[in-house]
Amino acid sequence: MEKDDVGMNELSKIDTATLLQDVSQFLWQEADILDRKDYDAWLALWLTDGFYTLPIDDTQDFDNTLNLCHDNDKMRRDRIERFQRGFSISSAPPADTIRTVSRFVIDKAEGDVVVRSAEHLIENKFGRQRVWAANLTHTLVRTDQGFRIRHKVARLLNSAGMLNSFSYLF
């Protein structure tokens, strides 16, 4: 059986319409939380063993390659603290953002849920706007409190090119 056939068989056993709706709602909620800069609420969406990764290029080996960031729980909390206290030059003042998340594709539905999506983020800072685009992959875990993030990978377009500092999360 081909790999794609296995994935389709797995997905055919699950109410994919309901799962897609639930996953989409969760990812839209995350986008809203980030645009509101409610970083404590964002941290609450995570499992403590989770990773937030912005890779350079198309690597899958995040632990052994250079990334823009590859944050575990402590590093996520340290990054948020710098944002909240203005200790980072890139976050003073914080940028306003509006993001759109779309094109949800469920790659895995049993056990951890793996969903791919597209994100467009518009940043407004110092009277100028910049546009970012990324392919997102979330690995989500079902809990009694709803989904929690085990891993989020934001693959920025042109991540290997010239990037300016940004004062927000993707």
C-alpha cells in the first residue's frame, strides 16, 4: 500500500469535516491571540515539551541545523518575557499585526493531529507595513481542555534571504 493510501485510509475512518472545523477554529483562535499580543494565553496553548520553530530552508532536522528559532518551553517563555518587558530592541515598540490563516490540510488525524496551513501576516510598525507569508505545520494533541500545541513550524517564504528583525510570533 502506498504511503498516501495509508493516510487516506486513516482519514476516512474519522469524521474529517468535524475535525477540520475544530482544527480551523483552534488555529484561528491562536492567530487572534497573537494579533492581540495576549502572550500568556498563547503560552497556555502549548504542551511543556513543545517546540516553536522557524527553520531556514527546507530542513526537517531542526535539532541539528541552524534555525531562525527553535524554542522549547523555557525559550518560548524567555522570548515572551522580552516582548512583554520591552527588553528586545526588535520589540520596542511592539508591531501591530493582522494575520490570516487559511488552506487547512489535515495530514494525520489519529493520535497527534498534524495540520498544514498558510499564513499571511501584515505588520505595521513605525508607519510602514510589511507582508510576510509562511507555510505552517502544527502538531496538535487532544486534551480535556481542547487542543494543545506539541510543535509549530512556520516556514517563512525567503527564510534564507535577507530578513529584518520582527517583534512578534508567526
